Amino acid sequence: MKMRLKLGSVLLGIITFSNVFYTCKASRAAGCRRRATTGKLNMTTRSEALEIIFKGYDKHVRPYSQEGKPVNITVNMRINSVYEVHEEEMDYTMRFAFRQKWTDPRLKYNVELTRGKGHPYMQLESANRIWYPDTFFMNARSAFIHDVTKRNLGVRVFPDGSIYMSQKITVTAECQMDLRKFPMDTQVCTLMFESFFHTAAEIVFKWENTDKPVAISKDMNLPHFDIVALETKEVNNVYKSGKFNSLEVHITFQRRLGFYIIQIYLPCVFLVFLSWMPFWMDPGETGDRLAVGITAVLTLVFLSGAMNNKMPKVSYMKAIDWYVIACFLAMVLSFVESMAVFRAGEHNQKKEAKDAEDWGVPLTKRIIDNSNECYDMKEMMSDETELTAENGPVRDRRPRLIRLQSLAKTTLRGACNKKTPKKKGHHKIDRISHILFPGIFIAFNVIYWLIYMS
Ligand SMILES: *[C@@H]1O[C@H](CO)[C@@H](O)[C@H](O)[C@H]1NC(C)=O
Ligand SMILES: *[C@@H]1O[C@H](CO)[C@@H](O)[C@H](O)[C@H]1NC(C)=O
């Protein structure tokens, strides 16, 4: 009897269980699953919890609109990278995590709903169920939220109704740059954002109340810049449509000079050195002297052209322009110096020729014979002078001598230029230039770097 009763209850149990199992499988009722799978009575699924949380919620209405209070949006940022600062377009590109926090009292819910879901909040992978602020970047040329491999956006809804929204954003923003001190300049670039449509009476932005509401990734490294300062500001802007509250972050970039030293300043200095080479060359080698000067000037033109390609067409002088122009000036002046030496040399030669003419000597034969020893000219001339003086008055012999003399001069000059320097030592102008040109250039450099590095 006892046995039969026991068997009966077991049978009944099996029947009830399979009954429940099959009804649940057929209907997929939420309650069934809750009861059948766990046995913890009040555990909800995620979708059920969301249904409960968002019941009667209108995402088109901002929080606190019924109370007539503004909603406070607290913001913090983490800058991952600033990877382009363009002088030409006057903008920069920045990638950062943008986090906004606010409270929506309509979304308060019982902590129990988060039970068994891994964290004490509800996590949403899109913002399309909730109201969120229409923040926009005022000075952005372009901006996007990253979406590889999935849209980089996350929302957490806490039981007390506070909401945390995080986005990964890349913004290319305008940055007005004053390039007067380029490349020894520092630039302050700003990122400004506010609500697109809601006035300060509806949305108030605030930087998170920590010492660093904007953090920078430690491993960030810009090729041309160092970030030397980071400042955050809260600003009120008044437009026709009302008073708007906006946040600003000011990033101070300091340009690294190394690139410009290597690419512009050093070549410039070397070219100026090169342009001084003719001062140590023979005054008679006018062609070679001018060739060196012209080459240096042309190289500098090319160099400064390449540099200014990547610069905005500003109408003022940049620091680097002053330097390049000084180099130009130094080169042009050494060019002029070569010219002056040439003219002075020519003048001397003319004088010599005139003297020779006055003395009237049949040089031709002797010059041609002794064409290898041209510096003996003066001696030869004096010999001849004595000779002619003996032979009678100079004037009578002149007409037939003129042709011969000019021939002699040409031969003499040709022979001398080829073989040996006409003059020993340097021309007086060259000797002055040896000190004057480097002296002035060094003085200029001292003043220049003192002005711009201070
Ligand atoms: C389950 O919910 C009921 C009301 O629906 C509540 O009284 C009870 O305390 C909850 N149980 C647990 C374990 O939270
Ligand atoms: C927003 O912040 C202000 C000042 O901190 C505070 O007085 C106000 O109550 C806050 N508003 C809300 C809706 O919490």
C-alpha cells in the first residue's frame, strides 16, 4: 500500500513536470522560463528589465522638462591622438573618447532588475532608446563617430537614473594660427562644443569636477609638436536665439624646431658660407665667382619655395621668412662684392694699359717669347722704357705701336689667366669682405635667435 502511494506520487510528479515543460516550450511565456530554469523567483531577463525601465518613456522629451529645470551634462574627455596640425588649412585633427553624464529621473529603476547581469547598471549598445543631448562641435570642419568593427558608442543606465554615454570621435577642427613667430611659435587650438538647439535654460554643460576633465594618452606623440598645456573653460554664448552654454578645451602646441633647423636654417647658413667663397678666389676669375653666387641664390630660391608650399598664404612675414631673406641679402651682397672687385680690377687694368700706351713700347715680340713669365711685365716695361727713351721722342712712334700693343695686351692677359695669377694676394675689397660679411652675418644670427628664442 505504502509502495503504491509512493509510486503514484512519483508518477504524478513526472506528469506535472513534463506538462509544465511542454506548455512553456509551446508558449515561450516569460514567466514560465523564469520559473522553470532558475527557481529564483524575481530574476528578470534583460529585455524584460528594459521593458520595465522604458515603460512610458518618451525619448523626445528631455529630462527635467516638466520641472522646468535645466539638465546638467557633465563632460570628460580622453584624447587618444592629435595626429595632424595643418598650417596651410589652419586646422587639426584629434581622436578622443567623449563621455557625457546626466540624470534622467524617469529612468530610475529597482536595483533588483540588474541582478544576474554582470554589473550594477543596464548597458545599451545604441542610444536610440534614450534621450541624449544634441552636442555639436562648433569649430569642427568634419567629425565622425568610429564604427569599426562596431559603432564605438556605449550607454549605461544606472538605477538612480544617471546615464553615462561614451563615444569615440574624430574631429577635424579649425584652429586660427598666428604664424609670425613660425617656426618658433606656439599655437593654441580650441575645441568648442555646445548644445545645437537647447539654450542654457534647458541644458547646462559642465566639465567633470576632477583635476583633469581632459586627459591625454601617455603614449601620444606628435611628429612636429609637443603639447605643453591643456586648459578647460565653461563659456556662455549669447546668440539671437538665446543664451547657450558651451565648453571649450584649449590645447597649446609647441612646435619642434628640429625639422626646420635641418631643412631650412642649416642649408641656408651653408649657402651663405658658399656665397662667401669667391672672396678667397682670384679677383680675375669673375666668371667662376659669379657662378658660385648664382648657384647659391638659385638653391635658396628652390629651398624657400619648397618650404612655403606647405604654408598658408599669409600676408605678414614669418620668423623663418626674415631668416631666408637675410640669407638672400647676404648672397646678393657677396654677388655685388664680386662685381665690385671685377670692376675695380678692370679699372686697374685699364690704367696699366693707359700707362703702357703712354710709354709706347714694342712689347709684342718679347711678350710672345716670354708668355710664360707674365709677372715680369712691369720689369719688361721699364726695360723698354729706357730703350725707347734712348731711341728718341715717344710721341713719334705711337701710331704704329697701338695695334701691336693691344695685341700684346690680349696675349698677355690670355697667357696670364691660364698659367699664373696676375696678382699675388687678395684684392682690397675682398680683404675687407673676409671680416665684414661673416661679422655681420654672425651679429644678425645673435640678434635673430635672441629675439625669437626669448
Ligand atoms: C520578489 O518580488 C516580490 C514582489 O513582487 C517581493 O516582495 C520580494 O521581496 C522579491 N523577492 C526577492 C528575493 O527580491
Ligand atoms: C544642476 O546644477 C546646478 C548647480 O550645480 C544645481 O543647482 C541644479 O539643481 C542642477 N540641476 C539638476 C537637474 O540636477
